[in-house]
Amino acid sequence: MTGYFSQYGKMPTDGTVAYRLDVGDFTQEDLDDAAGVIATESCDYIGDDAWIRVDGKTGNWLPVLVFDCSGHQETTDWMKESNILAEIGYYLADQLGIVGETGVTGQLTFDCPHCER
């Protein structure tokens, strides 16, 4: 899928990761295996692996962990209307140098783009 990425702030990223670890949606090992975290529209993906590329920032696909979802109809509507693929967690956004940027384009897939099938 091609579209836009938005971003989580630092405190929401930290709080959501702590909550999801506490309720067992994923493990610390899952986090350690990922380049960062993303939130998707659908809650069905929480705890799943995904891969993203951010135009102009990453040539290769980055493995990410889905750590949150829209949770509200208004957010779901906004994501759909704005072609928001996912919201990138603060630390990955910082690593990519896109904190605070808007109009960040890229791709998202849930099928490993470099794994043998």
C-alpha cells in the first residue's frame, strides 16, 4: 500500500508501549526485533509484524511492530480520508528525521517483502 505516515509523540508512544507490554499484546523480544512501532487503522493487527519504507528516508523495508490502532471512528475516518497508512512511533520517526513533518509518503506491507515464500 502506498500513502502517508503520521506520527505519535514521545509520551503517547511510551505510554502505549508500556500498556501493550503490560496486557500481553506483544513481548519485549517482539519490540527488540523491530526497527520501531506503528499504529494502524485496524486493531486486528496489534502485535503483528509489518514492513514500511519512507520515501527519501529508507531504501530498504524496515521491520516494524504494530503497537496500536485508531480506536475511534473519527480517527479511522481521518486515516481513510487522508490515505494514512499508519502512524509511526516517536523513536522511529526521530531516527528517520521526520518528527513534526507532514506529508510523509511511503509504503506499508504485512507480507515480508524479502522473505522466501
